[in-house]
Amino acid sequence: MSKQLTKAEEQIMQVLWQLKLSTVKEIIEILPKPKPAYNTVSTIVRILETKKFVAHEQHGKGYKYYPIVKKETYSNQSLHKLVNGYFNGSFKSMVSFFVEKNDVDLEDLEMILKEVEKEQRLKIKD
């Protein structure tokens, strides 16, 4: 999966990741105001099916849609694209940028490092 989503597609995917299985009408209910038209959301969901992000199952006379790409998978791919596109593939450069430009304090950075270390230890055990 190396396809990038548009902002509208990503917004629909966020709802589908949250709901897990849903109709177009249910997706629209979750979206913020101003609500998009039914046909707009329906078209975007069909585009997401074409891109292999979403699949559907028959539900009465209509369909219920569900994500087939995990949120974590897409997030990871998007992050790598960001790092490669703006920071020459260097996570170190990205972190330095956020520390410098966004007032990340040392305490926050230490907490992040502890979380990463904890995750790494858990991976080693698995």
C-alpha cells in the first residue's frame, strides 16, 4: 500500500476506523458540520474501495463498508513519507525540527524516549 489519500478520503477513513462497519448514512452522522452530501460521501467510499482501503458487505438493500487497511499501517506509511519528503529520511532531523519549532520541552522528550524504550523491550520479548 503506497497510495496517499486526499484530505476528504482520510476524513472518511478516520470515521471507518472508528466505526469498523458502517453505512454511508452512519459515516455522514459522524462527520463534522457542514455535512457533505450523501452522494459525495458515497463517491468517496467507492474511490476508497478502488484504492483497496475499504470493502463492503451486503446489508439488506444497501451496503455496509469496513476498512481493510489498518489505521496503524496507513499512519506508519504516511509518517515515513513525511520523514522522507521533508527530513531526508532522518527521524533525528524530524524530532530536532519539532523540538526547535514547537517548543517541545525536555520533560516531554524524556517521556517519549521512555515510551519508545518500553515498546522496544516489549518487541524483543515477543
